[in-house]
Amino acid sequence: MSKARRQPTDTPPSDRRTPKYRPSDRFWPYVDLPEEPSDEELALLDPDLREVLLGDASDRPFSVTIVFPPFEGPDFETALELAQRATEYRVTGSGSATRHRVRFLPGEAIRLRTLFELVGSLESCEVLVDDRPVPYARELWLPLIWFLIRR
């Protein structure tokens, strides 16, 4: 009795026939992606993650970011208009997890205050300083920014 030789399971079968089906290039969505991320993609990275991945202690200017959900009422349209005129505005999430993320530089203190007056009372409104949640952002940092408003 001879033992049948088995091929190891980690090697492909030695059948060298040509495949009957060849997938089209349109099924491969990653063909044309660049190897390096774009400037827009890098801008969206969390500052801590960017520093770890790229060794980049970026010289981004000081900023205050307000993150708020969509809400009912006439103030929502006004809040969106103010948000779209800010230094940076983007919408993240979908459905009930949708958030509007608005970054302001110190020179835009009056627009920051106006937007915060509209959305600050929302329970899920967040205030970030240099894209990071910090203690007392609402109670300390925002009033310090208000001092930059010239009357």
C-alpha cells in the first residue's frame, strides 16, 4: 500500500491552468490611491496622532473648536451660516451621530462668541482648545477669548 502524498496546506495547489474568470480593474478600488496622504487628510488627523505617526509637532495656530449636533429651531440656520464662515468647518458622522465641527482662530473671537451663544446651551455641545478637550474650556478659556473682542 502506498501512501498518497499530500501537499502542505499552506502552499497553493500546483494546478497551473489559466483561470476561467479574470476580475475587471474596476473591482479594485485602491488602484489609483496615492501612497502619501493628502494635505486635507493630514489636516483631519488628531494632533496627538499626527505627532506620533509623522513626528510632526505642527505649528498650527492656537484655535478654539466648537462641536455641536443638529438641533431644531430657527437658530440652527444662523448657526450653520456662522459655522461655514469660520476658519475650518466640517460635518462628521451621520444620522443621530452627525456633528458640526467649527474651528476659530483668535481673530474670529466675535464670531466664536456669537456661535457659542446659539449652540452653547445644547447638552452635547463641546468646546475644544487646540482640538483637545480641556478642563474648564467653557468656564475659563472662552471668557479669555472674549477679551480679544475689541469694542
